[in-house]
Amino acid sequence: MTTQAHYDVIIIGTGAGGGTLAHRLAPTGKKILVLERGSFLPREKQNWDTIEVFHHDRYHTKEVWRDQDGQALHPGTGYFVGGNTKVYGGALFRWRERDFDQVQHQGGISLESPLKYRNFEPYYTQAEALYEVHGQHGLDPTEPQASQDYPFPAIQHEPRIQEIHDALQAKGLHPFYLPLAIKLNEANRHLSSCIRCDTCDGFPCLVNAKADAEINCVRPAIDRTENLTLLTSAKVLRLHTSPSGREVTAVEVDVAGQIQMFSADIVVVSCGAINSAALLLRSANDQHPTGLANRSDQVGRNFMRHQNGAIVGLTKKPNPTQFQKTLAVNDFYWGEAGFDYPMGHIQLLGKVNADMIALDSPKIAGVSFQDREVFASLASHSVDWWLTAEDLPDPNNRVQVKGDKIHLSYKDNNTVAFDRLLHRWTEVLKSIDCGDRFLPCSFYFRKKIPLQGVAHQCGTCRYGEDSQTSVLDINCRTHDVDNLYVVDGSFFPASAAVNPTLTIIANALRVGDHLIDRLR
């Protein structure tokens, strides 16, 4: 075991939280160490190979977790510089103003945030600029007030999607351009690196055209400053404290098989909601017998991941779209006539291809996985949707560590609202695809994302003003340990019903400003 130099700040993790925070703090001149358990995601042909990405899980961890029944769980998460933003779809949404308030759902209560939309709005604006978000305000009836326009114009629909957009408008709905973080400048195509391919959503980008935490934050921070050090293949094993338990005094790290100890004035955990909670639990000691910063017994509890599902609609009309993920609908976000509870959010998925349908479609009589022509024909006629309903906080939905394994106990909630959203959207699609809802001209395959799909993980170390019911204060410092912060999706007291990434980014910028003041 070797002991290394002391730093002003150590950041553990390089995803939407840690990568953004590193970018924010780098110009301070403070000595910063960033620890990433993975390496840089390789640029290789397999980045765009459906079989490699989705069937062989090439970019997901091989570690095995356990569910509440002790069964093996293969999590859909990866460890690379940039974290899960390396394979995200790039949809960056602000929470609605009401998402920060207590909201009554059919399945329970969504908790109030101690901070409000007005506190986050300046940071949402900065986050959209940092991650080069393309969008257009004024089309989504639920969108919150914004102090500035999106930094880049909306990504235009291809003809089939524009046709769907127009049909939805004719039904009285309000489709809008999906706010996306990709490097595409449609006004000056010679400056564009995005090629509008059909291997974006869920794939790594071979041409580095996603605005992700590595490309937009970590690499620029390293290139522009000399005070920030990135150490890859560095898995943090536990955090050690002073005898009083009030300060983290050492970070124990496995660096390519060698145990090293690092120290810092401030330590920030940004491993993602599941792994951040697991690290705190693994760091139990005499002063923190149930886990570091866990006097409230809330570390790992209230795990949320959204109620997520997909609809693959097969119609008689061909869909030659390449870059499909450009449209969203929030007309049912807060409910509908006859159902006065929130339902959720709808957006297009990236275009599915033959291999995706073959891997994930219901079994079709007489059709085998090798029947490429059949699946290619299905894919060429599909339009593919992603639906999200809010997942409510439940203390029994939790992360635990048993031996060397992460255990993830989870029971679905708020399912009535989600099922209603699935049903309603299927009815809407039938009405625009067929003209007559009873005409058998389309089929809709629906799938709910299973527990191992943890892309929207949040809530395991929620922030609040009461140290008895929360892990973090409003600046995301732990109540129990003076120099320890958690900056990722862990801080959420509720999950809203839109992708959490932009709020994680905005919060990292907000906490970054707090830390800059503290470092002064």
C-alpha cells in the first residue's frame, strides 16, 4: 500500500455529476484529483454494432449484483470516462416547476424538493450551453420558464416523423422537438460532426458527436488546466475518516491492482446513485457503524429508476428515418380527463433495426433469429417510442451491500399511471396510423424495462434540511461528515417523469459554485 500526495479536492467518478463538477472546478487553480474506475471507452467499429452493444453487452459491466430475492442481476451500466453519458440518448430535460413541489400521484406522494425551480433555472441555462443542447421553446405546454433560448436550434424531423408530428397536431396534441445534446449545427453543416446515424440512442458514438461528460467536460478540463489529474482504472474501495468520524482523511483506491491512499480537503462521491450509496455503506467504521454518513439510516434507501417502457409500432407505411429521436409529447404529463393524476412523458427512441427487433421482439411463429429479411422488413416499418412515468420514493426500495455484492431491492410503484400512459399512447398511435382505430393496419409491441435497466437511477442519498430524514444538506454535503459531498443522481428526493441527466448536470454546476466559495 502506498500513500500519495494531498489534494484540495478529490472527485470520484466522471459521469454527468463528477465530470461536470471537474469542469466547473478546474479553472480555480486548486489541485484536483479525479478518480475513474474505468478507462476511456474505445473508439472501434463495435461502437455501432447492435449485436455487440445490446446482445453481448460490450460496454456494460460484467459484475453481478443481486435482487431482493438473491437472484443474479446483470446491471445495464458501464464504467468509462464520462460514465453512462457515453451511451445515453442525449435527451436533456428541465424538470417542470411543479416537479419541485409535493405532488399527489395515484400511487402515492412525490416529495417536495427543498430547493425550487427558480434556484435551478440559472444552472439549467448553463448546463444547456455546456452540453450544446438543441431545442425550441414555446411548443411544450408543460415546459418551465427559461431565461434564455436553447444554445442551438432544434434538430429537424425527417419526413416520416414530420408526418407523425402533423398528425398529432391535428388531433389537438402538442408535439415538440426533443432537446438533445449532440454536436450538430444544421445552419453550418461543414462544422457538424454528427452524421445523423441510426446508431446513437444507447450506442457509443464512434465520431465523438455526443455532447457527453467526457467530450464536453473532462477532456476540456484536462486540456486547459495543469492542476487537474485524471486517474483511470482506479476503483475506490472505501473512505476512511478521522477518529471523530467528522472528516474523510483517506480515499482507498485499487489502481490497476495496487492499493493506494489519497487524501484531500474535500472529497466528492459521484459514482451514480447505486454505486455512491454502496461506497458509503462499504465505508462503515466505529463512528459510522451502519455506513458512512448514515446516521439517518437513509443511505441507499428510496432508490428510484422511473417506470420506463417502450412501444414498437409496426405499420403498413414504411419508415426510412435514420435519426428518429427528435420528437416528444407531454400532453399527458399531468394526467387527462377522468384521471387527475400525473401520467408521464413520451418521446421517440432511436430507430430500431433488424437485429434489435430479432433480439427483443415477441417470438413469431415460424421465424428464427436468423431470418434477417423478416426482421429487416419489420424494422423498416416501425416507429419506436419511449414512455416514462414517475417512480415514487419508497424506503424499502434500496441499495445494500452484502459481502462484496451490491443487492438491489425494488418493488414497482405508480404502475396504474404508467399502464394508463401506455394504453393511451397506443390508442393515439392507432388513431393516426389507421384513421379508424378498429382497422387492423398496425401492431404495437410493448415492453417494460426490467430492473437491470438502471440508466435513470436516483434518490439513494437524498438532500434536505432535516438530518433525520436526509443524507445531504441543500449543498449536497453530508450532514454527518464535514468534507464529504455526493454529487450525482443520489440527491433527488423525487424522480419527476423526464430524463434526470440535465438536472444532475445543473446540480453539479450549482454545487460547484458552492465549493468554489468554500475553497476560497
